[in-house]
Amino acid sequence: MKVGVLDYGVGNLGSVLRAVEELRVSPVLISRAVDIHHNDCLILPGVGNFVDCARLLAEGGWIEALREEVLGYNRPLLGVCVGMQLLADVGLEGAGPDNPAGTPGLGFVSGRVEHLSTLGCNLRMPHVGWNGIVNKVPRDSLFAGIPDGTDFYFVHSYAFVADDPADVLATADYGVPVTAAVRRGHVWGTQFHPEKSSKAGFRVLQNFLSGPQC
């Protein structure tokens, strides 16, 4: 199995690569969009700012390559943290008079990304630390063997708001319900960092990599 980890100019790649290696799978670091096709499944990391990550994807030719792989070849994809947010239609981070409509995402999972405060959260921002999740019903294969209340590690100020509630796999409570994971077809995303979430996070990665889609 070839697991491609996309290196499009953001950090956090080392911990993702090490986590995959711990599962006795050899990850392939993809630094050019033209090399994306030679993999069985893909992981899209992301840290920092939605606008910056979306810009780097566009500048590197990754958007067209990802759409061809995911929509054309049905390549399984897992987005992590901002990588999950990029699956949305649009991100409102950085929206303002010069950018009132926000920044377009990949559009793989219909929805938008909004600041936690606009969703009614009054707790400290960003949301940093361990938080238990609640799986939605029916339980998805990504969370096989992971009971409700299991803690995962979060670092974010923006959250995914899915157009279709059926695309939400799990939520966390941070003053308001926060989307912790999404899925549409062969595209998954986790707002938490599985690679930093100890045994439970490794189980999520293992579930993704061992599923029939990969």
C-alpha cells in the first residue's frame, strides 16, 4: 500500500509521517502535485490559516490534482485539522470588506468553515487540548473500536459547519457542538489531530488505512 502525505508547504508533516510509520505502513511524502497519482490513498494535513493553506494548494497545482484523484479516480482522502476544513466549499477565515465571500475550499464535503465565536462559543480561543467526542449513528468505520467520550487532541479556532448533518461523523462539546469529523463517500476529515491523540488517534489512522477504500 502506498499512502501519500501531501507536502504543499505547511508544517506538521513529521508527526503525521511518524504516526503512519508506527502502523507499519511506509508513507510517501508528496512534494509535487504531479506525483499525487501513484498512491493508494491520501492524507491532507493542515495547520495555521485557511487562507494561507488554500493559497498554497492553488499555487502548487494541488487543487486540480486532488480533484482529479478524488473525483475522477475515487482516491480515498483523509483531511486533518485545517486539512479537514479545506474539504469545505468555503472558509470564512480572513473574510472582510476585501473578501466578503470568504476563500473557496475543495468542495468535497458541502459546508463552510466559521469562527467558533460566530457559532455561539464563549470559551477561550483557540480551542486547545483534549476533548471527548460523540460518534453519530450509524457508527462509521473510521471510529471502529472507539467508544463515545474518547478524548482527542484539538487545536483550532474555526469549525466546519456541514450543509448535510449526515456528513458529520462525530462532534465535540466546546461550549457549543463542534464538528470533530466528517465524511462524504471516500473522503474523511478530522478536526482533531489523530497523530497527536495517542492510542485512539492511531486507531483512527489505522481504521482509515485498513479500510477497503485503501
